[in-house]
Amino acid sequence: MSVRKINVWKIVFWFFIVGLAVFFHADHFLNGDEGVTLNGAWNLYNQRRLYFDFFSFLPPLSFYLIYWAWLVLGLSFWSAKALSILFLLAGAFGLFKIAERLRPNPINYFIPLLFVLISSWWWIINHNFYQLIFSIWSAYFLLVFLENSRWRHLLAAAFLASAGIATLQQKGLLFAFASFFIILFFNKKPFGRRSLLAAFSYGLGVAAPLLILLFFWPLALLWDNLVIFPLFHYVEANRLPYYLLALASASYLLFAWPFHSRDYRRLGLLILSGVYILSCYPLPDYYHLSMALVLLLPILPDLLDRLGQQTGFYRRVLALSGLAWLWLWPVSYFLAFLFFNFSLTKDYPFLDYVRQECPGQYLQVGPFLPNVYFETGKLSATSFDILITGHQTDAQFKRAAAQLELNRPSCAITAYPASLSRFRHQLDNPVDNFIRENYQPAFTEGQITVWKYRER
């Protein structure tokens, strides 16, 4: 086959990947996790100050990415979705580049295809997803640095890891610490002065961009919002059984077992992926675990090659089965939904009702459906986009109730889906009590109720 034909097939392949990514993610649901990111950007767009005027326990970068996209592409849901699809394609290409660094092989083209397929059911307007893409490219430049020891690649890895921390703190920090120790101890050169210098430079490259945050927010405020609050309130409110975490860990260990050689690049990826699994401890669900394991994709061709070896055959089959279940079972569910449900981008009747019947600048939505603010063009009447008991503190609920009484939005929306049961949300709280005492039900759609202010 001529070089020109090969290049044509490569172009066709990547156009196919782009089309597949658009096909899978050209949806417009009210996903609460996407809503957190969208509403943060929506607040910024309306000149509200992050951490001062509205509360968040997430770092700022995911909000600003969408805010900047809106400034360039215009204010719309599809601008945010287009940005996220670009991130998805960047992640697919990054995984392919890592696989090519490990071993050029035609089977590597299967990796971006599998990544896009795995992502098909993910919500991608989300801080978790953006952080993953930064980490993929940070891992790529880290591996390149381990090969050639060029400082520009080390700094690129560091800056991308820093962007990951500025998007999602705990995963970003664990990834950066793991990369630091890989530079120190797991490279082709013996531990020594140069490794120490490289690790120190990497740490400095990660830390320096984060210092910019101090020009905009006091250290004490960042510490309270980004460290203390998630550490003492997020984990308990999001507590889930750990059987999926156990399955992911077992599949990971079975996957890693055949790699006995001192191949620093594959070992580095295994370490980073293992750290990602540990980072899912606060919320070990399908979404977070399937993301945590994607750094194994560039090593997948090696494991498939080793299936031909009799030693450890069943162990590798078990590993692949566990990964396939974590990756592909939700995909099969999503594909069935995609092909048998033709209302993916339907409008929600209650949104039309709010747009027409709820005048004023403010709205109250809760406990957890922050997309509604952006979708209806209104602002939260409180400082909070989420108000779940056990997640937010008693003091925050009291402050939110006081803000509700001050702003008195014409409508409030309550949504109590079955999934809310895992948060153990208690209806006897200052915000829900204020709504029941001062508003009356006016419109119901499934588990969503629109309440209108009761004039006295």
C-alpha cells in the first residue's frame, strides 16, 4: 500500500472518530453533574464572584473554561458541549500518542476508538472529565521526558498536571504526587542528583501556576472551600458500597501482573492508573472508575499480545473481563437507550412553564438540579447550586434560607428523584421548610414540582 493511501485511510479514520464523538455526545439532558459546571460558568457570566458570591468546593478552571468558551463562541449549551467534545478528541489522540510511544502498531488505532466508545455514556461537561484529559497529556509528556530527559517536556507535564489540580483538586494532586515519585525512582536512569533536580523542577512547575490563584482569592478562603469542606463533608454525603472499587482494583491488579520487566514507561502508566483508582474512594461509581482505568488503554495491545502465552492466560482473561464489564456494560445500556429512545434532546415541559410563568431574576432549585438556572436564564436566589443535608452544613442551610427570604423568587423548584436516596437527604431543613411554608405547588412533571410564591 502506498504512503498516500495510508495517509488517506488515517484521515478517514480520524474523521470517523470525530463523527462518532459528535454522534454520541450530541445530546442535551438535564444532568445534575453537568449542571454544577454549567451553573458555575453561568454565575461567572453574570459577574458573580466565585467563592465570594457563590459557593463551590471545586477549583475554578472548569468554570472558567466554559465561561471563556462562551465569550468566544457565544452563550449556549452547545458551545459548552463543543468545547467538551474537543477535549474528548484531544484525550483520544493523547492515548493514541502514548500507545505509539510505547510501541508503534496498527492495533493502536483501536485505542481512540475504544476510548470514544467508553465515553459514550459519560457526561462530558464536567470537571472530572476535563481533569482526565489534562492528565492524559501530562502522562504523555512525562513519558517523553523519561525517554529523552528534555526539560521542555518535563515542564509541559508539570503545567498540564497543574491544570488538572486547578480543575479537580484531589485527583490532580494524587496524579502530580505519583508523577513526582515516578521521576524520582522509576526511570531508565539510576536514582541520583539529576533525578532529584528533575523531580524538584517538576514540583515547582506544578506549584507555580497554582500560585496565580492567590492573586484572586485569599489563601484562607481557598483552604476552607477546596480542602476543609470536601474533606469533611463530601465523602460522607457521597458514601457508596465498595464492590465496584473492589472489582476495578482486582481487574487492575490482574492486568498489571504480567508486566514484570523494568519497563519504566509501562510501569509509570500502571502507577498513575493505580493512583487514579485510589482517588475514586470518595465516590467509587461506574463514572469515576471507568475514567480512572483509561490510562490502561495504551498498554492494552501488550496484554492482548500476551494472551497467546499459556502462563497466566486465565489471569489475563479475568482482567480483560473485569475491565470490559466496567467499561462496556454501561455502554451497552446507553446504546440501547440511544437507539430505542428518540427524545434525547427533548425539551422539558417544566422548563417552558418556568420561562413563561416565573418572572424575575431569581429562582430556587433543589436539592440537586443546577442546570435549571442556566436553562431558564435565571440566577440562584442563594449562594448555593446544591443544597443536600449531610453535604452542606447546618450553617449553610440557614444562610440559604435567609437569602431565600431576602430575595423571594417568584418560583421554587424541588426535585426528589430516587437517586437522591443515597445522599440521605432530610426534608426537614430550613430551605425545604421555607418553600413549603411560603410557596404552593403549581406544576408537576414526574418527580419535579414547580412552586409559586403564595401572596399573603
